Amino acid sequence: MAVVIVGTLDTKAEEIGFARDVLAAQGVGVHVVDTGVMGDPGFEPDTPASDVAAAGGESLETLRESADRGTAMEVMGEGAAAVCQRLHDDGVLDGVLGLGGSGNTSVATTAMRALPYGVPKLMVSTMASGDVRPYVEARDVMMLYSVADIEGLNQLSRTVISNAALAMVGMVSNEPDVEVDERPTVGLTMFGVTTPCVKHARAWLEERGYETIVFHATGTGGTAMETLVREGVIDGVLDVTTTEWADELIGGVLSAGPTRLDAAAETGTPQVVSTGALDMVNFGPREEVPEEFEGRNLHVHNPQVTLMRTTPDECAELGRIIGEKLNAATGPTTLALPLRGVSMLAVEGEDFYDPEADAALFDALRETVDDDVDLLELDTDVNDEAFAEAIAERLHEHLREAGRAPE
């Protein structure tokens, strides 16, 4: 077993050397990857910075001559990712430990995100107490705040680095007691306002022999599901909650980006897609809602989350976007419409009940989707058990036809 340490030996050799010694004292092998660009390493690494730069498509000399830190960090990130992938493929890498400030946090986490889910990844960083989404994205990267800057060894830095190294020892020295499940796997997307639907559909699928993985549609959740579809982990998609597209279109805080809904379409993965929570855009606390949206229908979900009702025009555009995404599908695809409400808040009597907006969404979808897209319309709301069973059964039919259903 071996831990790969990714760090800049021109500036952090003392701290990296300390982490290496803690690991070695526990009987763990260590492989140091140097990502330093501007100076000579404080000790001889196992993979020198010149090799990392070359793996990123540049020479170390060129990076030093240009003195463009941004480009250098990008190249070293790509190089570190390539090096760590190779070490993992060669059986040399069982886990990755990174130490650094903003520069090496970017480099090391780029390498971490290139590795499969389940490989231990721990970043000790001065940036870990802020917004870590750019570093973690949708991968299982752990961030540990260094508290003080990683500059010299003292009672605080020794404690933090030791804890990080010992955590890595624990992770790489023990096989997780996780049952390996060979059942076909279905990915489902959920929000609080679509939870009853997803819970009932999940139970229906599991009763028929599927393993299910539920993703919280908070931007990173949708991204994670798309990644696992591309990696072949997920056999079928029950995409109940496509709300991330409302945030992408209108400017909310939970967008999954413009490629949301692409993975299943491009890989031919069987999918049933619905309109869950397209009645809402997500923002932070009420006082942080952009001024341009004052006067809109706002709902304070909790002190940290404020929801905004989508308008008929916005819903029509969402329908056109999602319809075009589904038209690109190369595998069996169903569009499922809950005609009496797309979330708990969109049903009659609730804050986001707006038949005109829902009609705009449904009409745009009907007008946009091709005949190749199976259309399933039910006179229920999204959380009705009849709707949940109908969409689960339709996905089961698609998976059976594709030879991916349980035996």
C-alpha cells in the first residue's frame, strides 16, 4: 500500500517531508510527486516536476521562462492528474494526500478528481474553510483546513499534518466493509419537494432487484450522476428532478451547467426524465436574492435557501431546452409529465401554484420533443404514488428491452 503526496517541493519541502515521515513510520509506502515550478526541490522526489510538466504538455524550462503562474498551475494540474492516473493503474497509488495554498490546492485536487470514486483523496489546504466547490466539484475529495498557513513546522501545523497523514493511513490500510453489489443500478434525482415521488419509485425498483443511488439535485448532485453515467456505473436514469436547469437558465445558485442531461443521451443509457421542481430557482438567504428579482414570487424555504417561482416565459424556454436535450438521446427515452404539479409547492393551494406557467412548460415540451421520445402524461402531481410507479415501471421496461434489467 502506498500514499502519493502531491506538493511543491520548492516551497513546502519541510512540511511534505514531515507528512512523508509520519506515513513511513506507520509502515505505509510513500511516493512524492513534485509540482513545484519556480525553484529547486528541497529533497529528491519520486516523480520530479519536470516529469509532471511533460505529462501536462510543456517543459519545466518553458514554464519557468514564461513566469505565467496561471498557465503553470494549469499545466502542472493536468500533468499531476496524468501522473496519478498512471500510478493508480500501475498499482502504486492507494490514496492521495495534498498540502498547500491556493496554487497547489488547485493542482493537487485536479489530480484527485481524475481518479476513480473510492480512492482516498485528502487535501490539507488554506482554502478549505471557504467555497471548496471549484476544488471538489462532484468527486469524493476531502478538504482539511490547515488553520495556519502551510509555512514551516510548529505545534499547530505538525498536529494538522499528522492528523491528515494518519487519516490516510487508516483509509489505505483498511478495506472498507462495503458489499459489492452486482445488481443493475438506477440513478435518481431528488429535491425536498420531490422526495415522496423518489422514495416510492426507489422502493418499487428495489423490490424488483435494482440497486438505486439517489442524487440531490443541487448542481453537484446532477453533475455527479452525469459523471457516473459516463463511467458506466449507472445502468438506467430516473431523472425525476431536473430543477438544476432552472438555475442554469435564470441564474440560481444550484446549476449543474449546460451539459446537464447530456450523459444518458450520449451513452444510450435508458432514461425516464420528468419536470420535478422546474417551478423554482434557488438562491441563498432572502437578503442575497439579486435585486433584479425583487417583486417576484419568493418562498423562504429555510434561513439559507430562498426559492423563486419560474414564470411562463421561463418555463417555456426550459421546455424547449429539455426537449432538445431529449431529442439527442441515442437510447430509450421517456418524458414524463405530472400535469397537476411539478413539486410540493406547485400543487393547488401552495405558494407556487401557477397553471399558466405549468402549461407553458408542458406545451413547449410537447412541441419540441421528436416522435422518438416516448411521452407519458399523467393527471397527477409529481409526488402521487401513481406517478412514481408509472415512471419506475416505464424505466424498468426500457432496461428490460436493453438487457439491463435484473434476471
